[in-house]
Amino acid sequence: MTDRIMQEIKRLQDEGPSADLTSRAKEGARRGYETALKQNGYWLRRLTTVQVLDQNPEEILRRNERIDAVTPASLQAAFKQYFPMNRFTEAVLVPMTTGH
């Protein structure tokens, strides 16, 4: 599975995601944001975050602008910047035994 993941990261670095995939992801993000705006827990978390990071609370309402700014090219650049092929962590989950 690790090899397949690394292949996909490399592909996204070289080619970027398709416009269709980007569009579908943005639409999902918009729907999630619309739902979150109706929940107290979302507001509590976001207001706490903006306070801790000393940000303007109005930024919470600019989420759609940030979603709209995402493009296949910006995602490709993010994959190049944040997923260098020579630096990664591989973790293995080992089942715990129940006996003593």
C-alpha cells in the first residue's frame, strides 16, 4: 500500500489533480461548511482557534472565499511543498494481544 500511496503523491506533484476532482472536493467542502455553521460545536472550536491564534473572528465567515481560491495548480504546489518524496514516516499497526 505504501508504494501505491507514494505513486499517487508523485502523480499529484507532477500532474496535479483533475479539474473535476478539485471541483468535487470544493463542493464537498462547501456542503460541510454550510452544515458546520449550524452547529454550536463548530462555532466553539473556531472561536477558540481564532482567539488562540490571535486572528480576526471574521475569518470564520470567509471560508467560502478560501474554498473558491483552491485550484488544481494550487493543490499541485501544495503537494510539491508539503509532501517531499525524500521525507515521510511509515507506521505499522501491530495488534495487541489480550492474554497476559
